[in-house]
Amino acid sequence: MSKFDLKRADYRPETLAIRAGQERSQFGEHAEALYLTSSFVFKSAGQAAKRFSGEEEGNVYARFSNPTVTMFEERLAALEGAEDCVATASGMSAIMAVVLAHLKNGDHIVASNGLFGATVQLFSNILARTGITTSFVPQTDPAAWAAAIRPETKLFFLETPSNPLTEIADISALTAIAHAKGILVAVDNCFCTPILQRPLELGADLVVHSATKFLDGQGRVLGGAVCGPKKLTEEVFKYLRTAGPTLSAFNAWVLLKGLETLKLRVEAQSANAAQLAAWLEAHPKVARVFYPGLPSHPQYELAQRQQKSGGAIVAFEVKGDREQAWQVVDNCQLLSITANLGDTKTTITHPASTTHGRITPEARAAAGISEGLLRIAVGLEAVVDLQADLERGLALI
Ligand SMILES: *Cc1c(COP(=O)(O)O)cnc(C)c1O
């Protein structure tokens, strides 16, 4: 840990986002250095032996650690208020690492049924083959989580707000249920980032990130991270150094610079989203808006308590079906038609035919993903320009 890190309680998030974790080399570079090296040399055979055994701290091989990656890890740990952070190659590898570091054949997970699509596939197909099973329960119903617990349950896994319907899971309530039975709680904090929500302060044991989204914020690289107390992240690190899905130094460097503007971006994108959501809610061609910052959201009170604002993701149903929804998408000249989110560029997606296209129509209907539903991940463009872009398609309905 750097000397700065030890005093991070003295600093605000925007300061930590810019200053935490930086270690300067002998050259005194102002910006964070990018160490593109896969391995590290030792002064002697004796030092090599000590580094390999762990008797002496230091870098050995980039699958284990790299100084640029370490800087990113310390900066994100500071923002999440975590003792430690371990970076991974992607958000999915962070989730995989949490599960394989802490669970084994025969263990059981309780997870929300509104998880990111690849996480659902990972739990229900790939991990199921290793004998780790998952029960999916409604995001918003703590009693259902309690009822799904079995003697072999080891992990609660949740993501809040959910994608695309922005349902809120009550992190404190679910943590209390889990901890009463000695169950770990991991929260995917991708949508809010530590700027809007700090799950560890609400009792969660681990936070996972897809750094690909808001932490980069400019759609450039893949990355992920696991944050939490060292006694839990150490097991994640052991898995990663052996299994290999570590973050590349280059991506860590891009992400370090991304973190510097995280607070400005997330707050501005969230303010834009709030404006857009209110405009959509009043629009005659829109049937319903899903946004945690609107008083019409079923869990508005909980969202107010748990998050600093509504976030940058807005979902809405047009009055109509797939045809009308696609019409809105196809008439966008500014909004990017892509499922990515967290970017400075606003994106639009039709969940029923993309992110949720592989599940059965019945399962989709049960999850509330209608054919008229669209999801927007709001960026930093002027709200009036975004409105004009959406209006072109909405006017045709
Ligand atoms: C994108 C995403 C992931 C997966 O992250 P990758 O970096 O694409 O592997 C996990 N969870 C959520 C909520 C996401 O949006």
C-alpha cells in the first residue's frame, strides 16, 4: 500500500479518484506510468527465491502483479472504501473469480433474476457443470431470498439497479439475511459505481465491477475488479494468479485515467438521465418509464436511501410493440445502437431482441421485458439533442 492510501479517510472521492494509488518511479513522472512488461528481473538468485516464496514483496510476473495494475487497484479500492481490490480482465472474469475463489462443488448461490445476461449464463450453464448451483429469485423480495437458502448456500449475488428495468435490491436487508446464516454477499456495482452507491458500507462483503462500463467511461477497454476485505480478496487473487484472467497493464492505465473523471461523468450523466426520464414520462407516445430517480418508480424511497441519485440508465416502454420500438431506434441519428453502457456517448438498445433475445418469450415476459421496451444509457450530450433524436421516431408512432 502506498503512504497516501493509509490516509485516504481524510480525502473526498474526487480527490481519491485523481490521487489515490499513484506510485512514482525514480523519474518523477507526473502522470501514472504505463509499465508494459510481462516479467520483472531480480538482483540475485537469492532475491528471486524470496520474491517467488513471498518472503519479499515485489513484482514477479504480470499474471501476478504489475505496477500500473496495482495503481488502478489501489485507486478503485479507495473509492469503494475497500481494504483491497484485485483487478481482472473483464467484468465476467471478476464474477467468475469471486465464485471459484469462494465456492466449490456442491455449493449453492442465491442470485437475483434480473442479473446481467452473461452472469445468468455463467451461473446456470457453466458453473452448474462444476456442481455449483444457483437459485434465481426476485430482486425486490427479501423473503424470497431467505426462502431460497439451503444448508449449502454460500453466496448471495446481486446487481442493483437491475438491467434493464432498474429494479432495486435492498443491500442492507439482504445482507442481514445472508449474514445470519454465514453467507457471503457480493454486489455487482457496475450501474452505480462507488460515486452513487457504496455496497461495502451497507454491509456487503464483496463488490464486483465491470470496469468496461462507467469506470472507463469512454468505451475503450475491457476490465473488471473485485473489492473487499483482504481476507476475501486474497482468495480471489490466488485464483487469478493461477487461472490467469488478470487485467493488462495497458487497460489498467486507460482505466486509471478513466477514474480521474468518474465523479464528474457519473453525476452529469445521471443529471441528464433524470431530465430525459422526466421528459419521457410526460411524452404521449410513452406508456411507462423505469427510472429510480422518478417518484413513480416502485422503489423510489429505497433508491433515495441507497443511491446518491437515479443513475444514468433509463428504460421506457413505447405505446406499441416491437415495430414501434424499432422505429424509435432506427430513427436515431445521434444515439448509438449498441448494448454497451456507461459511455460518454448515449446508447440505445431493444432488450427483447438483443441482450435478452436468447431467453424464451415466456421467460422474457415473466421478467417484464416487453417488446415495446427500450433502454437508454445516457451520456454527456446535450439533453435537448437527445430528445430531438428520440422525438423523430416517437413522432411516427
Ligand atoms: C457488462 C456487465 C458485466 C460484464 O462485464 P464485461 O466487462 O463485459 O465482462 C457484468 N455486470 C454488469 C451489470 C454489466 O453491465
